[in-house]
Amino acid sequence: MQQLNPFDNPEQDCYVVQNPQHQFSLWPSFNAVPSGWQAVFGPQPQSACIAWLNDNWRDIRPTVAATERGEHV
């Protein structure tokens, strides 16, 4: 059966991409990185990308939300 969602395949190579608000996302390596985002890790198997996210992304709020509260991101 064909998998329609690339994230259903744990062997799928992905990038970790970051937007200007310092939020991250997984992005399949077979697609171009979307405008406004940049690749910061990969391409690597999905499990390696998730491990990178767990090690490097401490606050899921956009940078603006944290700085408005006077918190260091």
C-alpha cells in the first residue's frame, strides 16, 4: 500500500527547517524548502531529525511571544 504522507515512513529523509521566528519543522527532502524557511539540519532520516529537534528546540513559542514576556529564548 502506498503511503500518502511522507511522515508515515520513518525512513524518509527530512530536513529540519527554521523560520524567522525561530520555530522548527520537519520537511521531506524531496521537496524544496519553502520560502521564508531555511534548512538547519539534514537531510537525515526522520528519527535523526526528531532527535535533533529534541536536543535543540526548547521553546515552541515564536521568538516574539517569548521576548514580549521578557524571557530569553
